[in-house]
Amino acid sequence: MRDVVRAFKALSDETRIRILNILMEKECCVCEVMQALDISQTRASRNLSTLYNAGFLKLRKDGLWSLYSLNKEGTEDYLPDIVRAVTKALEGNSVAKLDREQLRKTERVGPSCAGKIRTCKIVS
């Protein structure tokens, strides 16, 4: 029961739902989340951690990069159903659409960009 409560608490925040939305598009580093949602590194990291701890995300290290993606092979069989519900709920949502558009404009630059917003930029 505790895991189910943790999962729904993780989704009780708009920023975390927006993060799930962009991670449905592609695997992201912290700075791509920062750029797409126009939020601070602290806010991005804290919310990614909450989603990770709830089982929604997996973390992959690639050298100095910390890359987050949806956890499709999770041990909790109900999580994919919740993610599908979020996906359906965001259909036609203008904020979700804008976030995905902003994500397409982000670019990873440098060996590691978490906390260094100047090294990741939105390309025009």
C-alpha cells in the first residue's frame, strides 16, 4: 500500500507531471529538464528524485551524464497504467504541448551540465 501512496503523491505536483510528460518523449539529463520547463537545477533534481523514488523513472549513467527515462520494466505492474492515464489526461493540454516543443529545442553541451545552465542551451 505504501508504494501506491508514494506513486500518487509523486503525481500530486504539476512540475512532476510536466517532467513525466517530457520524459515520455525522450531520455533527458537534468539540464534538458531545466531548459524545457524553465526551472532551476534544484527544482529539477528534487522532482526527478521524487519520481525516481516512486518508481516512475530509471537512472542511467553515461560518463558524467545522469540520464533519466521512464521506467518501463519496473517491478510495480500498476505504474505503466498510471503513466498511460497521465498521457491520456495530457492529450490536448497546451502546457504539455509547449513543454514538448521546448524539449525539442534543448541541446546537451559539455561533459556534464547538471547545475551549469550556461552549458546547456536552447537552440533556435
